[in-house]
Amino acid sequence: MAKIKIGLVQSSCSNNIENNINKAIEGIKMAAKDGAQIVCLQELFSSLYFCDIEDYDNFKLAEPIPGPTTDKLTQIAKELKVVIIASLFEKRSQGLYHNTTAVLDADGTYLGKYRKMHIPDDPAFYEKFYFTPGDLGYKVFHTKYAKIGVLICWDQWYPEASRITSLMGADILFYPTAIGWASTQDEGTNTEQYNAWQTIQRSHAIANGVHTVSVNRVGYEQEGAMKFWGGSFVSNPLGSILYQASHDHEEVKVIEIDTEKSDSYRVHWPFLRDRRIDSYQPICKRFIDED
């Protein structure tokens, strides 16, 4: 299909997992009612963003994938005939956990999962305490409506990840996300950080000639030290913003995109044609020292 309707569900979360999951399902239903064919939820949508502290009790939030939450969403996907992109805390085995996104096709088929490759460790984002880096590599999923690539939050800063996923044939790049501002920061710093976050993802759209969809959570969590900045958006293959959500409110939005336009953008801006793949070996080094 060329023209595809994408649903974005930007919401706040509480410490009640059942309520969070039900809210996500309601968001999916709203998007489907508006014609969405592929619906993306935000990163770790079923709970508060627990990585702001290092607490062993938080490992109890994890579940297998497939598991109870994907089982619920499978029924919704089948009922509504929508593809669902669902980010969850995966318990792979005893003592082994991942930040993982499951993809469910429009007939309820579980297509597989992507495990987050780049794991941050910053104040209020202590993800290395919880998550083992992904070992499945970069992934594309052949859904009923499009071939999609899924990356997760911190992955969005790395052009290598978007390039590889695009080279695997992704028609659209999706980024489930959980990112926000420290409540102590001034407005100028907040604006600068959001602009950087959006700009790097728009750059991935341009460099690869694909639509890019980023879905973030919104609102204060825990003790109010972090305000998730929302701002979910859709970029076309030339970096133009087709939709941008607010920084303060929950939103469910459906945007139609035309994946056939990728061919035209890539013909007129032939970045893939002119890649000098014979010269890129140094990219595999951590740093290129002078000696």
C-alpha cells in the first residue's frame, strides 16, 4: 500500500499498570476509529518510567514477550485490523532483561520483537541498571500495510541505526520514546534540547528518504523531577513536519502518509546512490586516534 494512516498515542502514565494498558487500548481504538492502520504506542507504556531510579523492585514490572500484555493487544489488533507497535519491559530469563518492542500484525499475528540496542545511563535515565543491550540486531517487520522499521528512544540519536534499518527496506521508521526535561531547567535549555531531539530524527528521514514517526510520553511522573515533553511528531522524507503534538497534553492523532513519495525523494536527492561504501570501514572504530 502507498497511502497509509498512522496512529500516534501520546499519553501520561500512572503507577497502575492495568489502567495504563487500558488507556493504551482506548487510544488504539480511537486511532482505529479515525482510520489508523498502524498504531504506535510510546516507550514502556504500561508503567511509569521507572528508570529514573535504581531499584531492584522495579524488575517485577517485566514480563515475557510474547506474554500477557501482547496477548491482550493481539486480540485488539485482530478485532480492529490494525498493526500495533508496543514497547514493553521484557523478562527474557532470570536476571536477563531488555527494553523491547513487539510488533503485532493486523490479523493479530505476532511478527516478532526488536530489542533496544543503545542503552543510556544519565541522571534520571539509569537504563543500564535494568536493560541488557539488544542482541537481535536491527529489524524490519513485514506488516499488512507496510514494511516498518522499529528503533527505541536512545537509538534515535544514532544515524547508523536508522541507516541500517532503512537499508533493510523499511518504508517507515518508528521510534517509541520516553524523554523529558528536568523540572529545574530553564525554558531556553528545554527548547534547545527538544529541537535537537526532533532535528536528529528529521535528519534520519532526509538521509534515508523515509517517513519517520516518533511517539513520546507526556506529563510529570514520580516526584515531579522529570516532565516528559510529549511533542510526538511525523516527518516526511525531506524532513518536513506533517504533525507535531503538544508538550502538555495527551493526544491521539492519525496522519496519512504516502510511502511512494520515497522513490521521488530518493531520485531527486540520491543519497543512497552516492554512498561510498568502500570508504566507510573506519566507522567500525570506537575513535580514530591520530597514531
